[in-house]
Amino acid sequence: MIDLPYRYAQFDLTLAWEVRHEGGASVVEGVGMNVRYAFMEGIEIWIAVVDAAGKAGARKACFVIPRQVKQDQTFPFSVKLPDRLEQGMTLKFTYKYNGSDGGDGGMNWMQSFDWTVP
């Protein structure tokens, strides 16, 4: 995958991303890879901001195009958050998709993880 500074890996999906600032906003931009299923469809990546005091902030989503991502294929994602991210804030990533090995109707899956801004 592209050389990006932050990473997450699970049995089904790997993500790598960077954070850049645009004025008072922040953009989380990266790539994902399907590492489990023959194909994934309808991939959504949601990111919610939680400040250092635990207060929830903005929650935004990226709906991945192309609609279907084959195994070992990568896809880009980008989520623009209205908050300027600062050290100690937490991003709660949630991803959803339908994964299938073909002919089985697929399985809907959702997973979350937290990442603290360094």
C-alpha cells in the first residue's frame, strides 16, 4: 500500500491514512485494501471526532467508489472534518460493507476502532 504514516489492520481490511489541514478543517485521506473476501460491496468509512475531554464532535462519511472491491484490490477514501484536529483528540473509525466469496449472498459487516491524534 501507499507509504502513509498511520495504519490499521484487521482480518478483513487494512487502512492507511494521513491527516492534512485545510484552513480550520482537517482531511483524513488514505487507502484501504480488501484482504479477506472475493469482493466487498457498499464500503462506507465513517469518522467521528472526540476531543481530549471525551466530548463528541463532527461525524462524517466516505462512500467508496468503485462499488465493488475485489480481494487484494485497493481503494481511496477521503473524509473532510470541520474541526481542526489537535494532539490528544480521538478519531473513531467505523467501516461497513457486504463481503462475499461468491454465490453466498454475502455478509454485512461493521467494525470500529479508535485512533488518537499524535
